[in-house]
Amino acid sequence: MAARCVRLSARNVDALVTSLLLPVMLMLVFVYLFGGAIETGTRYVTYVVPGVLVLCAGYGAAATAVSVSGDMTEGVVDRFRSLDVGGGPVLAGHVAASVVRNAVATAAVLAVAFAIGFRPEAGAAGRLAAAGVLAAYVLAFSWLSAAVGLLARTPEAASGFTFLVLFLPYPSSAFVPVETMPDWLHGFARHQPVTPVIEALRGLLLDRPVGSAPWLALAWCGGILAVSVAASAVLFRRRTA
């Protein structure tokens, strides 16, 4: 199932190119067009790359909703069920393909980031810890996307989830410090699930104090993952009843 979904992703050239190019283009826009006007206490490329990594991961994970919805509406799941293939392997295949897609997209973003001056100061342990936090975020939001794909009646409806996931990094510390936002937005920006993931990545990659950010990030990811897996099981049974 995972290999099948990876092949489907490779054949969808438009979506694949967009998932690779969009985060890179956004990073270049923020660094070269807006970075000079934003004060973060460090080089802006150093500040913005962790946020772009999360944006990239969210976009790649959200594409799972469209692929799952496509399977549910095209009848292929009925064929799988006739072969005694349950919902778990089908959905896990989509999630595994999402992790693979995101690994490729993350490598592309980091390659461009290095080319324009990003230099992480962390050692091997810090980089591995950052990779673990990012992988947990991708896994959690991929399963959430799978649940959305089961809930949506058409792939077009499922694609609306992409907008929500792409919006979340903006009212966070991804591109500007939270302190520069209006006071009424501080509470949401600090306590939404994306902010601790970004702060954890930023601290781990730059070898700075991280406080409780990694644990908050993992707690958010674990909670989202548990709810999403349970919801996916219920929704799959309902859609195939």
C-alpha cells in the first residue's frame, strides 16, 4: 500500500512540483523581499527556515486528504475490501507516502536554505532531535489529513483542508516574532500547535535553549495523532458500511 501511494504521488506531477516549489518560493520571497524590514535579532534566513520547514511539512501532509478522498470516491477501496484488505493498511499506506514526500520536500528546502546562507549550529544530537520533532508533526498531520479525506465527499472538498494547514504557520512565530503581532493575537499565536513545533526546531537547529517547546510539540503531535487514528477507524467503517 505504501509503495502504491508513492507511485501515485510520483505520477501526479503537478502536485509533486507544487509541493516542492511552493515552500522554496515562499522562503525566497520572505528572505529577499521582506527580510530586510523584519527585525528578529538574527539573520532573517536563520530565523525563517524552521518556519518554512513546518509550512512545507504541513502542505505535504495536507495532500493526503485529497489522495484518501480520491480512493474513497473512485471505488478502489471496494476492490481492496474484496481482497480482505482492511482500512488500516490502506490509510497507513497513504500516511507512509506522505512521510516520503515530505522527506524529499524537506531536503529540497534545506538545500536551497544552505545555498542562501542558512547554517545550523547544532551538533548531531540536535539535528536528530529536530528531525524527530518534524517527523512527529508530519505523521500527526498526515493522519489528520487521512481523517479529513474520509470525511470529505469529494477530492475537491478535501483540498480545502490544505488552506487551513497552510494558514496556521502565519499567526505563529514562523515568519515574525509573536511579540510584534497585535496584543489580541498573542494568545492564539503562542498556544496553537504549530508554534511549539517551530520554536523546538529553531532552538534545536541553532543550538539555543529550547525550554519546554519540544515536549509541548510532541504533546500536541501525540494528541492529534491519537484522535486522528481513532477518528479514521470510525470514519472508514462508516464510509464502507
